[in-house]
Amino acid sequence: MHCASCALMIESKLNKLPGVKSAQVNSATEKATVEYDCDSCDSEKIIKTVKGAGYGAQIADEETVDEHQSQHEQAIKKERNQFIFSLVLTIPVAILSMILRDESYQSKLIQTILAGIVQFYIGSRFYVGMYYAGKNKTANMDTLIAIGTSAAYFYSLATTFLIEGQVFYETAALLITFVVLGKWLEARVKGKASEAIKKLLGLQAKSARIIRAGKEMEVLIKEVVVGDIVVVRPGEKIPVDGEVVDGYSSVDESMVTGESIPVEKKVGDKVVGATINKTGSFKFKATKVGKDTLLAQIVKFVENAQGTKAPIQKYADTISGYFVPAVVALALITFVVWYFLVGASFVAALLAFTAVLVIACPCALGLATPTAIIVGTGKGAENGVLIKGGEALEIAGKIKTVVFDKTGTLTKGEPVVTDIIKHGTRNMEQVLEIAAAIEAKSEHPLAEAIVKKAKEEKIELLEVKDFEAVPGHGVKGNIKILDIGYWILFGNRKLMQDSKVDIRLEDQKIGEELESGGKTVMFLAVNNELAGMIAVADTVKETSAEAIIELKKMGIKTLMITGDNKRTGQAIGKQVGIDEVLAEVLPENKADEIKKLQTGGLKVAMVGDGINDAPALAQADLGIAMGSGTDVAIETGGIVLVKNDARDVVRAIKLSRQTMSKIKQNMFWALFYNSVGIPIAAFGLLRAELAGLAMALSSVSVVLNSLLLKRRKL
């Protein structure tokens, strides 16, 4: 594709296909994202439609990522070679016509041949593009260049063989040469814009050393299957994701976490593909291979994001849709005014007509948004901020309120038992024994802390029957102790109140004191009588307070939402400096709280772990899901933070603001260039070939401006 008009034409054709729900075509990445009904459409019809419009297409999958990179490199070489060949042929034409001013028949004949090769060999692409554009009842950049250069060449041809007059072969030849130069430069800088994916792919190991049938062998990375035992030696890249089964080492996980300090790995620990083993040797069992690995998912995120459009792109698309026909009309008006009204020579009118056609190409406008998104999302990926698309990237910069989930987001999500309070005849060990038995069937992080404490104390877990989880409140179940059955309740005050369990005033005060210290208190009732309390504390992440401070500096209001009681919530909120705490909110009610905040018209972001926070993440204007090492495929959030670091919320918003700023700059300069360039060309103040050079450089300047994003700090 040569410009935004090409992308719009293909997009229009695809959207008209029966069964296609939506189609987006990105001229910068040369990719189409198509959503369609499989019953009435298929990939073959889509590819056939694209080919019918004069372009090529293939399914983008894992196999085509490397292939696309290779094709892009070949395209750069082809543009370079065509430019050099065109320049070699054009220089003699320019010398004969512009320097020597040789108007002899022999000189004209030489120019006819040399310029003709440039016109119909190098410039054949423009005629092909114009043919398909005409066939599709539209016009694009190829149309403008083909008409402009043909006017100059065929007029010169007429003055060589039919009528007396000056020839302008150099205009056509130089124009095509400068356009091809622009395309070469544009291809090179576009390659730099999208090099994030190339870098990510370069992180992957090419082979793996595995053990099969008792033998150690080396295989290609794509031949590793789930369950394989992989051997890793010092200094080697870990080929796929897995779990250590033998050995001990330290691993450089900076690719995932951004932390340069190596992480110790022992039996049972998880390892991530593309990270680097430092000192020891170990074996691990492959748990995720191919497209399921962390690296593959990151690449998928970046590719998807770079292939989508931001809502702001609609403005550029609307302008581009009318732009080329309007330019052709302006060029014709220019010719008519110069030739018929001003009384200028046919040559002067023709040159002004050509200059208007060429200088007004919509390439720069078409590249304004996608190139900035490519650089922005690529930079995000390098910093552990995975942005799913242009829409999420644009919304992030408009966020005025950020709501954080507590557990696993602001806190580490690794709570520990801090206090065990006995009540009545039972001792502390019995309280822990009963609580651990019933919590062993729960998946809540607090349950894990209690079970872990029981294992540390070497307490055997009792059998539980009729287990029931009460979301947001606690758990219930039956336990047998010495063949006697007991009805167990374990949870918060609300569970006790609903079950008519009496909590004495002094026990309430003990619970309140613990909660004031940021601890979560759970009450244990046996046969509906209070038997004890267990307090659990979740440590606040070291980076949470820093993230809140930065958000406040940016003028963003911060809230924390939690199912904990108000005292515990307020204690944690105070530690991190949060503006407001929404406590005792059940998982299913979190989305309602987000909706209330949105009624004021503010853009709200929800930051959570993507599990029980899914409804709230979906309700928010922007869902930001905290990744947990390898679990980055969280579908609900528009942004995924791989490093599980609250400071990356700040980075995501900063990145959005920087990217949107670049897009607006690009669009302004693209429109400004055309607004100034067209009148200059129309008044005959700019030669057509220089107009071609200016047009080419405008596209390059837009991409270079987008590349400056790489230097901005997050």
C-alpha cells in the first residue's frame, strides 16, 4: 500500500463483503484486522477481495511474523535499487535539459529514451495503482503521480516528434525519482518504528536441550512440547516457560520484570522463556510452549495493538477519503485559471497543474496516527506495559480517576497469619486446625495464608463436607472431630451477623484494634458459637505509595476498592496515600461503584488482577490488568502490566499522553504542509519535481517525528 487512500479503499471493499462485521486496514503495518461471520464469509473470500483491489494478502500467523520482517527488508532493498537505477537514468536527462539546455533533436531523443525507461519501468507501479483505483471508482496517490508525470512526459513527447516547443522530460523523471527516494526513506524509518517486534522475537532462544527416553538431545524451539524436561546450563537462554524440577540457579528476568538483579530459582519455582540463566544448571518441565509462552503473548499484544486504529484516526480517514478527488479538481482549476483566464502559456499551466497534483499527496496524513501508535505500543512493550489497541492507548491519556483493587494490586497478594485469638474452651492450635481445614477448599489468597500457617505448624487437615463459599463474606462446612460432627462458619462480621452468631463487645474491640493496624480479621464459629479469631495481614508493595504520589502530581484522583472492612481498608489506604477508600464492596458490586464514578462524566480507569475484578475492568473506561509473571493473557483489560507494578499505571498514562501529543503534531504538520504547499504550487512558485521531493520528505518527517517518542522518558 502506498498511502492512506489505499488502506481506505481496501477497508471499504472488505466492509462491503457479506458476513464481514468490521474491517480495519493499517497502512503503516500493512495489516488488516477483519471480524466476520464464518457461515457467510471465509478467509479465502477476504484474500480474493484484497487481490481484486490490486493488492496481495495472506493470513497473518506465527509463521508470517519472520516472513513479514524478511519481506519488509526486501522491499527496502528494492526501493533503494529502483531509486539508484532511476537516478542514474535521470541525471543525464537533467544535465541535457537544465544545465546544457540542449534543444537539438539528438538531445531530445536521448531524453525520450532515458525518461521513458523511468516513466514506464520505474513508474509502472503508479499506472498499475491508478488502474486498480479507477477500477474501484476511487483515486489515490498513484493516480496523482501517474497523471502528473504523464502530462509532463507526453507533452514533451509531442514537442519532440509532432510540434515545436520546449521539452520537460526532466520534470517527469525527477518527479518519479524523488517519489521513489521518499518511498525508500519512508520504508527505512517505518522499519525503525516497528522494530519493537523484531527486538522481542530476537529475545527467543533458537533451540532447546531436552531429555527424551533417557537421552539428552538438542531440538528446535518449535519442537518442544508441554511436559518435556528441559536442561539449562549457565549463560543460556531459557527456551520456554516451565517449572523447575531439579537444580538451583539465579535467572536474569529483566526482560519481564525490568529488574536487573537476578532472581533465585529452586525446585517448584516458575521460569519464563527468553530470560537468561546466570550461574547454576537446572532442569525444568515445560508448561507453556509456542503461542502460549509469555514472549509469544507479548508479541501478539504488540502486533494486535499496532494493527488497530485509534479513534482520532477517523479524522485523518475522513479527510483522506475526499482529499484526492479534491486535489484533482484543484489541479484542473489551476490549469484553467492559468491558461484561459491569466493567458499563460500551455507549458506554464501544465507545470502548475502537475505541481498541484504531486505536492498534495495524502501520505503524510495517513502515516500521522499509525506510526505514532507503532512506536508508542512498542515502547510500552519494552517497559512491560502491553496496550491492546489504539483505542486503549487514546483513552489512557484522558483518565482523570484511577480505582485500584487492593489485594494483589496495591498489596503483594501474599498475606500471612499475624494473630490467632482463642475463645472459650478451644486453644490456638485448635482454632488454626479448624480454620485451615475449611479454608483448604477455598481459593481466596487469605485462605492460602491460613493453610500455609497450619502446614508450618505441622497440623494435619481435617476432612470437610458440605463446603460452601459465601462470596465476599466467608465459608461454611461440616467437620468431624473424634466422630462428632460440627457446623463451621469462618469469615467476616457480616457472615456472623447473618448466621446469628453472638460476638461479645470485648471480642469486637479486639477485632477493631487489629483492623486499625491494617489487618483482616476473620471470625471462627463452631455450631454457631464464637470459637476464635484469626488476623491476616497483606504487605503493601514498596512501589504502591510512589505510584499514588505520581498520579496525584498528574492531577488524577485515586481510589481503592476492597471487600475488607472500613478500618482495614482505611489503614491500607493511609499507608499508600490514597484519596478515597471504598470498603466492604462485594466483587459483583465493584462494577456498580465504577458506574457511579462515571456519572460525573469523568474517564475512569480500573486497576485489578483481572479475575474477580473482571466486571469492574469491563465497566471502566479503561481496564488495566495486573499481569502475574506468565499470566498476561487477561482478556478484560485494555492494558496489561506485565511487571505487576503499580508505577506502570503512571507509565501507561504518560505513554498515552506522549503518543497522542505526537499524533496531533503529525496531523497538524501534515495538514499545514498541504495548506501551504497547494497554494504555492497553484501560483506557479514551485517546480513539479521539487513538489515531488517536498511531498516525499513530508512523509519521512512525520515518521521521524513519531520516532522521537523513543527518546521520551516514562
